[in-house]
Amino acid sequence: MAAVTNTNNLTGLARAMVNHGWLSEDDAEGVWKRASQSGDSFVTELIKGRRFKSDQVAEFAAASFGFPYLDLNAMDHESLPQGLLDPKLVQKRRVLALYQRGNKLYVATSDPTHLQALDEVKFQTGQAVEPVVVEDDKLGKLIERMGEANDNTMAVLNAEDLNLDFLDEESAASAQQDTGGIEIDDAPVVRYLQKIMLDAINIGASDIHFEPYEKFYRIRYRRDGILSEIAQPPMAIKDKVASRIKVLSRLDISEKRVPQDGRMKMVLSKNRAIDFRVSTLPTLYGEKIVMRILDPTSAQLGIEALGYEPWQKELLLNAVQRPYGMVLVTGPTGSGKTVSLYTCLNILNKPDVNISTAEDPAEIQLPGINQVNVNDKAGLTFSAALKSFLRQDPDVIMVGEIRDLETADIAIKAAQTGHMVMSTLHTNDAPGTLTRLLNMGVAPFNVASSVILITAQRLGRKLCSCKQPADIPQEALLAAGFTEEQLDGSWKPYKPVGCDICGGTGYKGRVGIYQVMPITDEMTRIILKGGNESDIADQARREGVLDLRQAGLLKVKSGLTSLEEVEAVTNL
């Protein structure tokens, strides 16, 4: 009798699997008990036991109960509705809001028979709930990822005691005592600064600008490459804000006459911390402070997320995986050069590879890579760091920036003697990079024998999902750089519209525009003959290398960005 009573406890998916012969009653009861003890769902516990794969269980549940089956990998996770479900409910019941239409809410779940979970969703939202079956492991990963992203939301500001941790703040506070003991522990100012920083992280800003002027004090965010004013606090707090930032960044708060550079780490939760690179600059009316927000997860997105075309990605990966040579990434400040380099380094970062980097400063910290902060005052220059690297048995060397002839010479010699060297330069495009090296004083034969690939890049704003087809005359498209063959009527350009998700701008996020130029034998001959930038650009064009404008137009054709955005960031 006891056995019968136990098996009667089985309901929903467990009962269906027993009836179809997938599980015996004893096995199903055992999984059910273990799930109850561990607090996991029946499906999670079932997959944990490795008896079934996640996709098998999902397909069975969908077919048995007549619910739709969805592959979560096929969805744009950024487009999922936010804030509909309580994060605690999402974590506890393993449910996720997918789509809202009228009074219906489509919810992802691995067990569509878990009626208690669905009832809780219905009670909280007041909407009719339609379950959509998904694979349990993919659902768990997505919930975890979204939970980590939500660690930095403004919900933390609702706490009674807002006190975010700053790493090494105690040691930084001792610097305050050494510099005159200026009183900056003003609670309202501290709370205000934390709110400004959290807001910036929350909206995806890349920089925060604190700017004092004669009659006002303003704060601006750079989001998706565009600066926008977000506040004009009272003039009276500008010195307190500056002092607070300088203490956290371990800068000298008594020195206001010369520029200073520092760094701070803001700990949001156990598994999330954000680094800030801080730069101060004396102006007529006080110190202007710019904080660059450095997210360490950006280098781990994978090369697919950067926006390279398939053939460009192949060329880049083939180049960086060669045993020796030099790969150069060029572009203006804020064009994503560091992220591109670190994405390549992350691919090469294996136990059998020794990687050393010299940067000013190290923006992204990756375990397994030996990173050195350049310190000119202490004599640790790029060239000094490079000389030391060559005695450290390196396989891959990354130099933050080639600024002078000495650094260029050592980097090129390293590339010629069996090392893979990666670096950045500030030039307009790939052909201009070779000319820049020659102008520095590097011998043409050294450039020709060491550089194997140059990639130039820009960042353009990506269109939000609210985009709409644009009616652009053919003459304007031709003038922008499209060929008549490309204008075959099989596609339409899109324009920004604006919605709540993108804040009315029509753009959300950014997409990379790349010119990837391998150095071929013919280009080598041009360099050795003393050819100029135009000669190299002509040869690149003959070899099918797309310039930045043409690469940008491909993004327009695929609907990722608008024509005006490409025209704004590239030259024809």
C-alpha cells in the first residue's frame, strides 16, 4: 500500500514519463524526492542524474502536453521584456518572460506541468500565462546571466543603507590623512556620486564627465559614442565630488595644478565588480574628471559578437594564430581597439602559451595573461617593458600602443625573432598605418618583413528593434558608395525610430566596422620600393580589401545600422 501511495504523488511530467515507459515508478519517485530535498525542479534533478539530455526532456514535454517548443539560442536575449517578473520568482521557479501580447504573457519553462509556478506568475502579473517549453540547461544559464546583469540595477538604491564597496578604499583613505585631512565624508555627496556611477552602469554608458564651468557644473554620459547631459548639480559640491573620486582612485587630493591618472574598483555583488579608469585635468574653473567604465566581461564575448564579416574573422584568426609576426589594430580613441586585441588574446590564452602585455594602464584584466602597467615616472616605459618581456620566454606579446621609434624597433625585432606581437596605433585606416611606421623612422625592410596584418576599425551605433524601412533615393545610395550591382532591390535600408527600450534615440548598442588588410607579397614590394599610402590603398582595393566606408555599407545592407550613422563615422 505504501508503494501505491508514493507513486500517486507523481503528477504532471513525472507521471507522463512513467506512463510512456521513460521512467519506472521507483526511479521517478526517487528523482522527485531528491528534487524536493535539494530545492531543484524535477526536470533539473532528472538531467543532473545524466539519464536524459535537456533537449530530450523538452521535446517529450512539448509533444506530450501540446505546448510550443523553443530553442533559447535562437532568441535575441536583449529583446526579452524586463521587469515583468520578480527576480526572486524567476530564480525560484525557473520561469522567464519571453513575450507579452495583449493580456497574454508567454513564459519559458522546462516543466509546463508545474502549475504552482505558472499560478504565481499569473498572480503577480495579472495576465493569462502561456507556457513555452525550453531546454532546462539553456534556461538555467540565461536566468543566471540575467541575474548577474541585474546585480547592477538601480534597485540597490532602494536599500535603506546604500553603502557599495570600493576595493582598497581603506588604504586610499590613509592617503587622505597624509594630504591634509580634507573632509569629504559627506553622506549626501557620497550617495549622489554612487547614484551617478550606478546610473551610468545601468544604461550602458562608457564614460562619465564631471565638468566645472564659471556659472554651472554639469555631468555628462557617453552612451553609444554620443555625449548627453544628465545633471547640473549645485556648484557647491564640485570640490567635494572631485575629492571623493580622487580618494577612491588613490590620487593626491591636495594637487590640483597637474593632470592625474588613477583607477578604482566598484564592487556591486559577490560575482560582479566594475573598474573605472579616472583622469583629472585642471581647467579654468576647477578640475574636469573623466571616468572610463571598464567592464571585464567585454573581452569574453567572443569574436562573433564584435561584428567582423565571416571572411574578415577568418583572416584575423589565421594571422593571430601564426607563430610569429606583427598584427596591428588602428583607430581613434574609443573605437574598441583594446577589446578587439583582448578578444584575440582570450582565444590564444591556453596553458601552453606564455602571454605578456604592456599597457597604460591595463584596462581589462584576464587571468592567465601577465599584464604590466607602464609607469613613465618610475622608468617603466613601453620600450623598457618590451626589453624585459624578451627575457621572459614569451610566445605572444601585446603592446598597448606604439608611440615612438624605440618601442616600434623593439616590437618589430621581437616579431622577426619568433614572437607574435600585437599592438595598436592611432591612424585613420589600414594603409595609413604603414606610412605612420615609416614616418616614425622604422626602416621599410623591417616593416615589410614583420607586419602580417593590419585592421582598422570604427564603432557605429546599432539600430534598435524599433527600426523601420527608410525611403532613400537611389542617387543618394550611389553617392554614399553603393554600387549599382548592390542596389538590386533585394534589400531595404532602415532608419532609427525611437522607443522606450532605446530611450527615443533609435539606437541601442554599437557594431564594429572593420577594414582587415593582410600584407601580401605585392604590398611588401610596394613598401620596399618606397611606395606611399595611396599606392598601398590601390593595391588593397585590387586585392578585394574593403575600406571602412564599404564595410560600413555592408552593415547598412544587413539592417544593423543606418546610412547616416555610417556616413558619420567613415570617410568616402
